Amino acid sequence: MEKKNDQQARRSSALRAGALGAVTTLMTLFLTSPALALTRDDGDDPGHGLSVAETLGLFVFTPLAIFLIIAALVTLGSKPRKSQKQS
């Protein structure tokens, strides 16, 4: 009998988590709709758009380069040092 109650509790917990995720997603979509408006605001002065190369460089290659630099520094810092033999 306990096994059945445990399965029922898991099922209701999963259902509750799924419902919460769905409601959160829908609320996010409804609340961000004004951000997607095409009308200009007063004082709005957007610059020129980014090219594909500029976008990839800014959002892909720059973070990747920073990650690789930090990973290399951490690896070099944790590398065991060889003890020098004293003659």
C-alpha cells in the first residue's frame, strides 16, 4: 500500500512541477510582449545593426576565448610542479 502512495505522491509532484513550468512560461511570454513592439519611443535612436560576423564575434567567439583563457590559467595554476633536485 505504501508503494502505491509513494507513486501517487511522485505523480502529483511531477504534475505540479509541470503545471508550474507551463504557467511560468506563459506568464513570461505574455509579460514580454511589450518588449517586442515595433513602435518607436520618444528619444529612441537605435544605431546600425550588427553584421553576422560581428554578432558571431561578440556573442560566440569572445565568450569562448575568455572561457579558454580562464581554463588555461586554472590548468596552469593547478599543474603539479616538478621538484628540483639539489646536487
